[in-house]
Amino acid sequence: MRRSTAAYYGMISLIDQEIGRILDYIDQAGIADNTLIVFTTDHGHLIGQHGLIAKGAFHYEDLLRVPMLVRYPGHVPAGQVSDAIQSLVDYPQSFLAAAGIDAPGAMQGVNQFPVWCGDVANARDHALVENRHNPTTVHLRTLVTERYKITIYRNANYGELFDLQTDPQEVQNRWDDPAYQTVKREMLHKFVQAEMMREPTRMPRIAHA
């Protein structure tokens, strides 16, 4: 575990150094004021949390709450911190908006650029996460809201429900907790609605058959 942790921190240090070189070049080239920079990643890393190592496949916050930094002088206020939910599928729409380009048709993501600029508090109230490790086992989907997180496993009658406000370390699974059955029902309904809404309807119906 010590070797794994040391190697992980070493890799992070290397990334910091190389990204620093890119940022230095942008400054030296005189284009920093006209360059939108977004730093993020596709997943986190477990170094013993919940008895697990590496990148998956279970949807604990250690894997989902990834770094997300934005710099765009004159647009994004420096030093601003936001709790707004972000999703990787939002970046295409956000980049297009920052460039003044309309989204080409229906897209799953939402435009987060106004959130980054501090014009609105949030652009979405949930995020969907999925892992398809193989066809039958460790195939899971998760809905995350500001307070709760619910996870469904394929072909399983068990799941996970965490109250991130009272249990930020995710050690109390409320899936079968009688006190959380109303929350569970509401989250399952929201989950189904979120799955349905992410399917684009490109051609609106204009007449009955």
C-alpha cells in the first residue's frame, strides 16, 4: 500500500509539472486572457478507501468527485468556489457556448458556462454515472443529487443509498433502512426520469397519426 500510494503521488506530481509547462507557455505566448482552461479528469483513485485500490468499479465519492478547475480571465471570477453538480458530458456544450457557437442538435450534456462565470448557481440537479465492467457482474448505474446517491446493480435486488450530508464517508448504506424508504422511492423515480430524459427527441411530433 505504501508503494502504491507513493507511485500515485509521484504520478500526480508529474502531471502537475507538465500542466505547469502548458500554462507557462500560454502565459508566455500572451494568449492567457483569450484562453479557456478547464482541468479535470475522468475518474478518481482509491488508495485503500472502503478496502479498495485503483479506479473502480464502485461509485464512491473518492472516484466521482474529481478535480474541476476553470480559468478564463474576464469571464470566470478568480477564486470562486461552486458546489454546482458537473458532469463530463457537459463539457462539449459548455465549450461551444464559450466560443459563441450553438450546440449542433440534441446533446446529452448541459451548458455549464454560465455557472462557471457565476451568472447562475447551477445548471443541473443530478448527475448520472455508469460502469460496465462486464456483461453481468459489476455493471452498475448511479444517480447523484446534491444530498443523496443511489446505485443500482444489474440483475441484483440489492443496491446502495447514501445520505452524503449526514454520511459523507459513505459507510452507512440506507438501501434497506426503513427510515429512508421514502427517500429511496423518490430517488428511484428520479433515476428513471433522468434515464428517460437523457434520450434525445430530435424530431418533435407536430401532428397526430
